[in-house]
Amino acid sequence: MTPNTGTSSVIHREREPVRALPHNVTFNDLIRSNKRKSVLLMIGMSLLLVAVGAAVAAGLTVWGGGADGAGLMISVAVGAVVAAVVAVIASTWSLYGGSSAVLRIADAREIEKKDDPQLFNVVEELSIAAGTPMPKVYVMDDPGLNAFATGRDPEHGAVAITTGLRMALSRDELAGVMAHEISHIRNYDIRFAMLMATMVGMIVLASDAFWRIMFYGSITGHGRRSSRGGKDGGGAAQIIILVIALLLMIIAPTLAMIIRFAVSRQREFLADAGAVELTRYPQGLIGALEKLGGCKHPLQGGNRATAHMYIVNPLKNAVKRQGHERSSTFRTHPPLHDRIDRLRALIE
Amino acid sequence: MGPTLIVLIVLGVLAVLIIFWMIGMYNGIKRKQIGADQAWSDIDVQLKRRYNLIPNLVETVKGYASHERETLEGVIKARQQAIDASGGVAGQAQAENFLSGALRQLFALSESYPDLKANQNFGQLQEELASTENKIGFARQHYNRSAAQYNEAIALFPANMVAGMFNFKDMDYFELEDTAQREAPKVEF
């Protein structure tokens, strides 16, 4: 069935058999597997963070003059604990302030039902389908085509759409896009992304600070004072520790980013699946994604920090790359044609 | 002290743990039941919303197409029938579908009356009613999903034992009895 170009034609299929790749996987399975993967990745990231904290402490201790075994252990432990504590504080802060910050950066203004009844109705309908409280609706005055969702949980959700995209979509396509955004909120993707971003940020900061201190230390002549104060054989072990710490500091930031982007792509696929679960009409989202693929201008309000939350990557170089075959590890979003193919596979 | 005391203590701790575990399962089931009940009343809310929109619509159409009495009266009658519907879930579903059909005919009228079609109030009502139809459908969808989750919760082991103890029964799905209705009418106004 083709979408109606008229006012409204949302089709309800109560129990349409919808299959995903591989066949006979249900939405619940997808959601469960995604949650599992996310937990694993979150654990991995946390371990990385703690390791970095420990490495910083160890590296600095050894570099700054060394210590014997017990002292090193203590400083490593302290480093790990400090890393964990700071992570918790930073995460809490970003979790509570993050959404409003994002909306401000994007220059979004909240609208009421009377400003755009159809948009409002669409969001309301999908909230009913999802069984979650209705998010606030924001609009961005921008001819570019994009939309995003924010909010640490469904009670504090918000969706935003550009005026450009709002005008370009039919009601069904609008429903597809909004369903995708509401799925993000429902899956707690935003909360997850905020936490990941905080941890990545901290890992990058820590490694950056570490290198600076080492650099500064070597320039001003600090650094390797004689560390033979303790046991003699401690020297070799300390060098090994230093090397490990250095290696960690080199790989950690890159590793963290790879993890984060992998998660981000995974969750985009899941939000697409969630959108279909809500609307039971993949054609809506497919139509919207096709229109999004054809758009040539980058979004005015988009920037690197918030790029991952938009429905398609809003940045200039990503917009140009939209059509490319290759799939880089640093893409926040899966390639559009991949997403469209997966959605088409659901129409069976 | 003696081994008997140790055994008793261990059994006591085990008993407490099991009780907490059972409380957890009971609460899980109860939460899903409440969720499904809420979803059910959401359907009701949307149905009533539709009833409330219709009088305004009828008046607007009368202003432009007053001689289309049959269609107009069809809608008014269908609305009343839906409000008075009996026969449980199946009876309600049937009456609601009948009302949808009557509304479809009314909106089809607007094709022959360009003035009516252009009327802003009519346009708004069209959007509102289309949206309400969608909401009814989505509310049903959500209810069925909630009911399925609840039914699954009371069926799976070991929670099904707790379910049996407290007499949790399966919930019915909001089915469409009639196979013709099952075609999920295309809501096209």
C-alpha cells in the first residue's frame, strides 16, 4: 500500500507479522539483545575509565620519582577510585543538565498544540502507542532536514524537528521520524549516550593531562629522580609499569571513541526498529529517510558534541559522505542505505 | 552452638530469601497488570474524545450540505449506538467500526462541496478526527501489547506459581471478531 498524499492515512495493522534480519526475531528480542550489548559496553567503558585512572596514577608515581611496591599499589588504587568518583559526579551533572543544554545549542523553541496541531497530534499518537508520557515538542527554524530527541527518561522527554523537515514530510513520514525519536527516549538511548560521552570525555581529558604533565615534567627537569630508595629490583618493574601506562594512555581515547560510535550505530538501528514497532508502517520511515538522504545542506545548529543524537548526521562532511559505500568505525550513524535496506526487510 | 541450631538458622535465612523473591515476582506481575489496565482505560478516553468531536463536525457540515440528511443522520445514529454499545469488548469494537464507516462517508461528502472542504473549521475537525482514529488504534495496540506482557509474566516459570497462588487470570486481547473488520480499515478521510 502506498502512503496517501492527502491529509492522513495512518494504517493500523493490529498483528502484522513483521520480521527482522535474521528471520523470526521479534522486537522484544532485538530490544533485549541491545540492552545486553549496552550493558557489556558500559562495563567495558567503565573498566577502561578505571584502568585509565589507575594508569595515570601509576605513570605519574613512577615518573615522578618512583615508589616501592606498596606505595605504587596505593597510588594505583587511589587513581582508580578517584576516576570512578569523578565519573559519577560528571555523569550526574550531565544527566540533569544535558537536555536543556542541547536544546539551547540547537536553538529550539517549544511549541504548543495550537502552533502545529498535526505535529502535536502525531507525537501524541505515538506516545499513546508507546505507552509513555508525551514529550515536549520543539521546533528549530532551519531549512535543513533533521530532528532529534533528548531527555534522560520518558518523563523528561523532548523531541525537536527543523521547520525544513516538518514541511518536507507527509503525515506518515512525520510519524516515522517521530516514532524513531520517541523510541530513542523509550530505550533510554539519550541517557546512555550522555553517560558514554562523559566517560569518553574524561578518558580523553585524563590522557591529555597525563601527557602534559609528563611533557612539562621532562622539560623542567623533573621526572626520573633516583628511585633506588627502595628495593633495587624495583627499577625494572617500574619501567614496565610506566610502559603499560603509556600504552594505555595512547590507546584508551581511541578505544573509547570506537566503543562509543559502535554503540551509537547499534542504537540507531534499534530506534528504527522501534519506530516500526510503534507505527506498524515501515514505509513512513523509509520515505522520510529517503528524503533525508537527498538533502544537501548541513544543519546550522549541529555540532560535534550533539551530532550523534540527530536522526541523520548533521555535520557538513557527513552530509557529503551520505552516499558512500564504506562504513567507517567513527560514524555516529549507520549509512542511510543500510538503514533503508533493513527497514525494507521488515516489510515481508 | 549445636548443628541443629545452624541448620535452623540456614533454613530461616533461606525462607526469608524465598519470601523476598516471591514478593518480587508478585510485584512484577502486579505492575504489568496495572499497566494493562491503564492501557485499557486509555482506549476508553480516546473513544469518548471521538464522541465529543462529532456534534461539532455535524453542525459544520450542515452549514454547507444540509440536504445530505441521510449521511448526517447516519453519523448521529452511529455515534449514539457506539455510546450505548453493549456486548462487551466485541460489541464495542463492532459499534466503533460502524461509526468509523459512517464518518468516512461524511468526509467523502466534502469532495463534492469545495466550500466545505476549504472551511478551516472543517479542516481542523478532519485532522482531529483522523488523529483520534489513530489514537484509538494505537491505544488498542498498546493495550494488546501490555496484555501480552502480563499474560507472559503469569505463564513463565517460576512466576506462574505465584500467579496461581494469588489467582491471576489471563487477560483478553482487544480482538476484532469479524474477519471483514480485521482488515484494519484504512483511515483515509
